Amino acid sequence: MNVPTGNSVDGPARHRRLGVYLNDHLAGATSGTALVRRMAQEHHASAYGNDLDKLATEIAQDRRALAALLRDLDIPVRRYKRGLAWLAERIARVKPNGRLLRRSGLAVLVELEALRLGAQGKASLWRALLPVSALEPRLDADRLEQLLRRAEQQIRTLDSLHARAVVQVFRLHPRTTERPAS
């Protein structure tokens, strides 16, 4: 890895790197927001509906919080990255799954896994910004901690949804997913 050491990253260089990093995360947040909104609409009447609705609201709020952070830091939004992320989410919907007119249950698993990866990335973002907040007064450490806790809760929710989806997709009896006592 090519990671700077010591004091090799001064203020302007740090700000540029922060801009790239935050714009990359904003692109991912754009894709994640579109995915979870679509999933919430598709599954609104299912057992997943309430959790997905809550996740859709929170993930959209997190994306807005990130966009506000860019504004607060005077970092321009790289719209091309955001646009590419939006397009990538749309393209990801077109995948062969053995069904022509409707989606397979496997799509739910893959989409939940994608959302979990996004939530993990977001948690890593907030965690990475915490020490940076000591050098950058426009980063509110308390707010970053709140966002980190919410991302961690989203991961737990997504893990629960995924476990339920595995049982449904593979038609498992719930008892087969339990591990024997050691």
C-alpha cells in the first residue's frame, strides 16, 4: 500500500485526499440509496417491508449528512462519480437469473449483501473521519459517532434480514439454521 507516513500530508494535500475519499463514498451512498429505495418499494407488503422502509429513510439521511459534510468542508461534489454510481446500480439490476419476467429470490440475497457491504463501508468512513476531526474543526466528532452507531445498527438489521431471506430462498426450516450447542 502506498500510504503516506508521518507529517507527509499537509493541509492542502489532506484536503484534496479527503475530497476524493468523500466523493467516492458519496458515489457509493448514491448507489446504496437507490438500491434500498427500490427494495423497500418491491417488498413493502412483505415481512421485510418495515425494516427496509426504515433502512431506506436512514440511508437517505446518511447520504444527505455526507453531502452536507462535503459542503461544510468546501469540497466540490464530483457529479460524474455520483452519476456513474447511479448508472451502475441500474445496470446491476439486469442480470441473468434463469427467469425472464420476474426476479428470483437470489436477487434479494445479493442485494442485501450489497447493502451490508455499503453499510460496512459507511461505518469505516465515519470511523476514519473521527481522528481527522481532531485536525479539522468542521468535522463534528459527536455527529460522526452518531452516524457510526447508526451504521453499525444498520449492519445488524441487514444481517437479520439476510438470515431470514436465506431461510426463505433456500426453503430451510428455521431450526436448520441454528448451530448445535458446543
